Amino acid sequence: MPSKFLSGSAPVVESDETKTREHVHAALTRTSTGKEDLRELESGLDSLQSDADRTHRIDWSRVLLPVAALVVLVLAWQFYVSLGVKRRDLVPGPLDVLGQLGVLWSDGKLQESVWTSLQRGVIGFLISVAIATPVGLLLAQVAPLRRAFGPLISGLQVLPSVAWVPAAIIWFGLTDATVYFVVFMGAIPSIINGLISGVDQIPPQYRRVGTVLGASRLQMALQIVLPAALPGYLGGLKQGWAFSWRSLMAAEIIAVGGTIGFGLGSLLDQGRTLSDMGVVMAAILLILTVGILIELLVFGPIEKRLLRRRGLLAGSTR
């Protein structure tokens, strides 16, 4: 029996580039080459060259538009501060926050807080994925288990993860275990529901083919169901990361002291304690920046590659 039953991707419509390549190949392999064949070959090569140029051309609008939006927001922020509606100690300007970031950098607090939170977030998210993926596959494959635990999983996803912080402090004390537990409770339900949603969108023909080929339950889950459910699964992963990052910040803000390290949430709480809006705004911008970078550098490329492999983006190949 083949080790791989289905690629898990939906049927891809033959792209224009593929058709062009076939025309070029046909023109090259004919026994006789006339003027019509040469013209067809020349036009085909020109088309392939233009397709390659479009593929490698950088879409500067994806860079310039976000930068322009950011500049507009900063200018609006500075304009509001210059109106003097609020005191500068209550609403600091962009330059004030930038100066505060420089102070935090020189003190080493910026590097420590970003590294601590990012390390916790990544480790907690990866462990959540390792737990949620088999549980999601099991619930998606076994109907009685899904009917029994599905509502509970959905309820846990709706429940604000910050509600787990007091219980986690009582159970684990002021340790990193408290933070990780809150991250797990925020990420795991979202990943499970995302995977189940992706499984529900799989065409029934996929399972029938696997059954015909004699796939076992494990092979059906790993080689057919999981690859075919990748779009929904990826959506669940993105939502799981968002929930885990927010849960982490809530835990770091509330659970301060003990053996818990100094993260971005701790930096935010420190600014609140000292009534220093410069530190508060600096911490908020750092939290926002980390979240945006994770989306742009991790989930964005993965999603784009998945869509391109399924023929849903320009420049895709079979």
C-alpha cells in the first residue's frame, strides 16, 4: 500500500504558465519546424520570461502602504500631544516614548523583557501545539468524543484566559509554571477548534479514497485528514498564538514577584506602579511590535506558501 495516499491539497486548475510551457515543449519536439512553430516558440518564451519577471518583481505597495499608515498614525499622535489637551506626563509624545525606549535599552530592561516574554510565548505555544494536535485529530475522528467534549472545548475558548491566573497562582505559586499554565489554557482550545473546523471542510471523497486504499485510522488521520485540513489548522494556529500571547501578557501583569522572570507584562505593570506613562506606552508598543513581527515573519510566509502550493496565489505551480 502506498505510504502516501493523498497530498491533501484541493485539485489545482492548470496555470497559464504550465500551459505556456507545454506549448513551448510541443514546438521544440515537433519533427519539422516551420515559421508558425518558430512564432509559437518565440511567443511562448516571451510569455515565460514575463511570468518570471512578474514572479520576482517586488510588490512595494505591501511595504509602502503599511509604512505610510504608520507615519500617519505617528503624526496624528504628535499633533494630539501638541494640542496640549492632556499633560505630557499623562500623554507622552512619540519622541518621549522613543527616548524612554533608549533608557530601557541602556538599562538592559528592554532586552530582558522582550527575550523573557518571547521565550515563554514560543515554548508555551509549541507545547500547546503538541498537545492540541492529537487531541483535535481524535475529537475530529471519533464522533462520540466530539459530542461529549466539543462544547467544553468551545466554552474554554470563550472563557477569558485571565480568569485562570488566580487559580494558577494558588496551584503553582509565583513561578513560571503559572505563566505557562495560563498560556496553555489560552492556546489549546483555539488550536483544537481550528483543526476540527479544517477537518469538517475536507471533501468526503478524500476519506473514501483512503478507505478504498486500506488506510488504517492512524494513516487516515496523519496522511489524509491532517494534510487536507491544513487551511483550517493554520487558522487555528494563528488564533492559538494570538490567545497565547494575550494570555501571557495577562499572566505577567498579574503574577509579579517570586521566581517569575521579568517580561513585557512585568514592564507594563512596573510603569503602572510608578505612574510612568512613558514606560507604559513603551511596553505597549513592544508588545504590539512582537505580535506584528511574528505574524509577518512566521505565519504570513507559511500561509502564503500553503496558498501558492494549492494554486490560490499568482505565480503558483503544480
